[in-house]
Amino acid sequence: AEVGAIEKRERFKVWQIRNGGSLIRLALDGSPKQYPFGRSAPGHWTVKAWKTNRFQRLYPGHTCDVLMGDGKAARGNMRLATVRQSY
């Protein structure tokens, strides 16, 4: 999925998408173009749960940072509701 599609659906930004140690651009990596989730992830999910249940299901072997509204990376134990409220 294009990063913009993820950000629009989930209402937070993702950054520093990596495959191993290498930064990648998803749109150029043969990744799916559609973000298949019809709704944003529940606010009670943690950042780590979102990465595991959504991002890594779509992009096995990849990881990313979820950004707070100030541009800093959110901690893995932070709730998505808190991340979204920071925007």
C-alpha cells in the first residue's frame, strides 16, 4: 500500500520503513497498492500490536516507525488513541 493510504486510514504517520537495515520505499518494493483494512485499528491497540497485526502482515520482514504529531517515534506500548490524539 502506498504510505499515504496507510496514514489516511489509520490517522497517524509512518516513517523509516525498513527491510532488515535498509530503508525502502513501499511503492517501489512490489508491495500491495491497496491498504486492505476497511477501518482504522482500534484505539486500545498498542503501536506494537498494530505493527504485528497489520503492517507486518502486509509487509513480512519489514518494520516501520509510527510517528507522534510532533514527529517523534511512538513507543511500542503506546495506545493508538494516544498517538492519534497527538495530531
